[in-house]
Amino acid sequence: MINRNKYIGLLNGTVKDINGKNTIMDLLQYIQCNKPKSLFHYRRCTEYTIEAFRENKVYFNTANNFNDPYDCLVYCDIEKINSQISNMTTIPNLKKAQRNINTTGFIETRPPQMPKEKAEQILESLKGIDLQTMVDHIPNESWGILNSHLKETAKEILYSYINYYKMEMPLVCLSEKYNNILMWAHYADNHRGFVIEYDTDTLKTDCMQCPQGKDYSNCEKWKQVMLLPVLYTNQRYDATKYIYDNILIKTFNQLKIPNAWMLEDDFAQYKINIFKQKSWAYEREWRLQLYRTNRDKFIKVKPVAIYLGCRIAKCYEDILVKYAQEQNIKIYKMNENTPKLKYSFTRKNYNL
């Protein structure tokens, strides 16, 4: 079981230090050791969902189709970034930066986002160059142009990321609970749908340990997934540092200095997808994220069991039972337990 405080601590600890150390593997190991045995996918009865069940396909959706408008909505303090850009491109700060570069301690005091090897290359390439004179001879209007360019780059990157995480990032929403009466109402068509149970150990792709040992960039069929528990908070995830790092990465690349700046937090791209407001905490959600080199929107995973809604139509019930029997998948039907005083919403083995 995931401990919230432990989880938050590991998430916050994924940023790099000056030596490139991070706790990403600690985080992933903690999740692997504490994830639930099973997770559940609530579904409506449609031709699409029933055929997906028959073919053992888990289809991914995008956040713009979810019922929470804040889901995966990137937050960035653009004014803070603009202020940082303005400070960075002032003459006094540029002169201070060039003085720091000229000192022998530059390698040890470099920003955490700059790899040591790249800092050494930059220092070597600047040997014999009088940076002070160079800075003095650059017209003020040139710094203004650079300032405007960086701010425009910031705006472009922010808008592109907002669009990507809302409209393109493939996600599947799963729950720790199969018997949440509200979720049956919201996501399984008022109990007329069904729920699919998956063993969490099977929610992966063959690409995670490629039998051919291919590099993902050279494989058209490469798919990778990341399974993470949703974190319920009072504030959205702050992606300001993530956006700022990407501005500098893009700028260095444009200057033909690739890999001069790295992300401070390699895990930021995953965090954007797992922060939700506390009112959704009853869903006990885990989120499956898909990364791939093609446009596929599914992975193939055989379910452990299927749970039929207590109001499911007979025609859908019969066909789902038939497909489950063909693959030896366990079948349950949800029951309201009307003879009991307590609100007891439970499963019963399906009577064939």
C-alpha cells in the first residue's frame, strides 16, 4: 500500500543534484513493491469497449475527454519565467556570469542542469577568449532582441505543453476499487456497464525488456508504459521549472550547443499527469501512461476477471460472458444486497 507522505517525499526527491544523482529508481522501486495486486477499469457497454475486451486491448484516452477540466492542465508561472529571463539578459548579470565562467571553480559551481562534461567542453572552447570585451561590444538592442526571443520561446513551449498533455498524452484511468458505487454510476453507465480487473504485474509491454535488444529510437513498434498512483492535493503541480529548463534546452540547441542544459527534474513529465484535486480522492486512482514511437493507442493485456453491472442489459451480459468463457476469465456480477439494512454493494460468482 502506498504511503502518501513517503510517496510525496520520493516524488520531490527526483530532482538532480550537482553530481547528477537522483532518486528516480528509489521511487519506481517503492511503487513496484507497494502497488496493489489488482487494478480495475470501469467501462460502458459499447461495440468499442466490448470488442476491446474480446481482443485483450487496453485503449488509452486523453485528458480533454475526462470529466475534470483541471486534469493534466499544465500550470506555469509565466511571469516568474519572464522575470528570470529579464534578469538573465541584463548587462551586470551577463558580466557576472562571464566572470564566473572564467574562474577555475566554474566546473564545481555550475548549475545542476549543466552536465559536468559539457561544462568542461564550454570552458575549454572559451580559452583565450576575452568574454568581458565581447560583452562590452554587444549593443544593448541585441540584448533586448534576445530577451524578447526567450520570452516568445517561453510562451510557445508553454502553449505546446498545455496542448500536448490535454489533447495528446495517452492515459488510462484505473482504480484500486471494483465496488465503488459512485464510480459505477459515473464511469459504467449507471451500473449498466462492466469493470475489468487487471493484474498490475501484467500492465506492461514486451518493449520493457526487448527480446531483440533494440534501441527504442530505431523501432517503429516501441511502446513503454508508466504506472503511477494519483496524488490528491489542494494545489496543482507547478511545472514552472520544467518549462524554464526546456526554454534553455531549446535555446542552446538553436545555438548549436546540444546537451548543454538538461532537465532539473527528469520525472516532471510524469508528475503533470498524476496531480488531482482532493475531492476526487474517493476514486483511489492509478494512472497508466503510454510512450511510443508510433500512433498506437492500446497495449494488449489479458484481464483477470470481469464484473457485470447490476443493471447490465441481457444482450450485453450474454456476449461478455461468452467472450470471458472463451478465455477462461473469471466472471462476477455486482449485487445490491437488498435484504440487508447496510449499503452493501458486493460481487457474486456468475451463475452460468
